Amino acid sequence: LFYTHIHGTIGVLSMSAVLMLYLLRIKNWRWLIAVPVTVLGGMALNLWFKHVFVRARPVFEQPLLVMDSFSFPSGHTVGATVFYSVLAAWLCSRPANQSVGRRGAIIGLALLLTVLTGLTRIYLGVHYFSDVVAGMLEGICWFLLTAILVLQLPGSRTGTSTAKRS
């Protein structure tokens, strides 16, 4: 329950706020814009999809967790996907993480944390497998769209700040 709750709306927004405060501190404006656009946009898109598809949640006799909102796609999975994707992209853009090994580890960890979030939702009985897969796909597509837009902003092509790096 702890792991699934930290990937709910409050948890993802809190983690995003911490990242944004750090980006503000180092004056990395491009990524400071990318985080809320990616995370808030992905979460808003998910809410819209839930009301488009109106899919009921799974029903069990003795559920571990009960939720009244719609099931498809998984909001926790979308939140984890967009947050860990933008975090991984920013980390991979840092000069210290330019090696293939480091980038692979960062992306692998982001993927693992996202998959674990989806698995907790299935385990708790609040989502079908298809809800989780759809949440990951939605999050990845939204992240890719916002990443393309961020990289097109005036400045460097790598998405790094023009300010002095710390």
C-alpha cells in the first residue's frame, strides 16, 4: 500500500515539486518548464480518458483496496510513467551521465519503478492488466510529445541550461 500511495496524485506532485525546486535552484529553465507540463499534462489527460472510457474497476469479494473512480487507464501508472520518464530524461541530459552504462541504468531504474507501480495496482485489485498497460502507453506518448516540444525551445539541443552548471 505504501508504494502504491506514493505514486498517487499527491505523491507524484510532491516528487515533481522537489525536482522543480532543484531545477529552480540550478536555474535550469528548460527542464523547470518540462516537469509540470509533462506531469500535470499527463495526469490531466488521464482524467479526461477515464471519463471518455468510463470503465468500472474490478470487483472482488474481499478487496485489499476499494476505489470509486473509473479504472481505465491507470492514473497511478500514468503518474509514475510521466514523472520517472521526465526525471530519467533530465538525468540522462546531465554531463555526468553521458556514458551508455549510466544512461541504461537510469532508464532501467525508471522503467522498474514504473512497472512496480502498475503491478501494485493489479495486486491490490483496483486495475485490470489492460488498465496498467494503457496507462504506461499513455504516459510514454505524452512524455515523448512534451520531450519533443522541450527540445525545440530556443537554446541548446540537449535540453541543458545556458546557466553555469553546479
